[in-house]
Amino acid sequence: MDGRIDWAAVWRTALERHRASSGFAGPDTLWKGRGAARRYDGSERMSERVDLSLSALPLRAGDAVLDIGAGRGTLTLPIARLVDRVDAVEPSGGMAAVLRERVAAAGLRNIGVVEKRFEDLDPLRDLAPPYDIVVASFSLAMPDLAAALLKMEEVASGSVHIFWHAGTPAWERQYLALWPALHAAPYRPVPKAEVVFNLLWEMERYPNLTVHRFTEERRFSGMEDALAYYAPRYSAKDERQVGVLTAALEEWLNEEDGDLVMRERSRFAHIWWEKEGG
């Protein structure tokens, strides 16, 4: 044994522990329907994070871009206004539906939506590589992260860009605090950016890394609206759990201009590298 850390195993084990958290609800559950996706769309303001992410990408007018885990199009739509075309990969039916609605409403004709998990798709059949820029923004749900990173690089002709959590984000601090009271068990955090960075180093890719601070803000019309958003995320289903969550939200939310507002500071990492020969 040479004492080296197997970063792929660290990622896989941490992700498995995270998903095994009592009461865990994954994206397939949270974003199954359009209604849930629209509630997400309407409650969250991420303009600061979006601006930071867009400014970090070397976008050019003639580029082809792949957006992995596009969600409702937080990055997809503004990127599409700056480049030639964007392919958006989004596995959740609810999110993909809302994304298509937003693309149509914006009148954008250079966005293709691929409703599949990235790790399941066939790059030649489902995509149109090569892509000048490949982006995975808060979408690293792949247990075999090394294989996913290689697939990202495979379809790239230029650079690959990962945006992921650096340190404990605000929402996870709240999960860690409240989960035992809700589920009589601890919440297991997602693996963070240092694992991604070290895995790439282990793969003999030597990425750049920048850490950004940003404000997370969510606004709700009232407590009922806030509970509709938070209860599924906390798997608060029975009367006791909803009561525990309501008490926490009453402490965490501030009233501003008739809305209830959640606003906290977090960090995210931008990890990127140029494809060799790209």
C-alpha cells in the first residue's frame, strides 16, 4: 500500500451515506411534477450566483455548450443568448418540462433539451459533440464520478467547468441542525469540492479552482407557501414533523415587504480544466 487516498471511493461512499440519510428525498422525488419545479422556480433568487458563474465561463458567440443538470435553465437561458447553441441535459421530468416552457416563452431556438441522466446517455446518439464548453452546475449526482468526468471531457473540445459546494452551504447547515429532531437520525452531508478537485488530480487532470461567496435568497408569500417548498425537502410528512419544521422556519425566515425571506451566505467552487489538445 502506498498510502494514497482513493478519491473516487471517497466520493462514492459519501454520496451513498448522504442518500442513506433517514428521510432522504432525491431529485427524482422532489422534481417529479411540474408543480414542484415551478415552486422551486418561483421561490429562489440566485442572480448573484448566476452572474458569478456566467462571468467565470469563457463564452464566445460561435460556441456550442453542454449544460449538464440544467434544471429550470438557470444557466441555460442566459448562456444561450451569448453562444451559438446549447444542449441541456436534465433527467427530472418536472424540471425538463419547466425548462421547455421557459425556452418557448423566451423565444430561444438554439436550445436542445435531453431528458436523461448524464451517466445513462449515449454521447453520439443523444448529444451533438464536440462542445467548446461543458458545464456541470450543482449537478454531480453521479456515484461513479470519475467515469462522469471522463465522459464530460470526451464530448468537450475546449474546457470543462464544474460548479459545486465549497464548505457547508446554508441549506445544509439547516439540515444538519434540524434533521435529528425530524427523523431521529443525523443528516449526512454531500461530498464537497475538495473531493472533486483531488479526484481530478488523481486522474492526472490538473484543474484550476476559484471559490466564490454568494447570497442564497428565497422568498415566500407566507408560511403555507414556505412549507410547500421546504416540507418535501425535509421529508416532513406527519403533524409532528410539520410542527418542528414550522417552528424552525418561524425562527429562520424574516418578513420583508409582505414576504417571508430566507437569506444566507454560502460558498461555491469553480473547478475547470482545458481538454488536452483542445
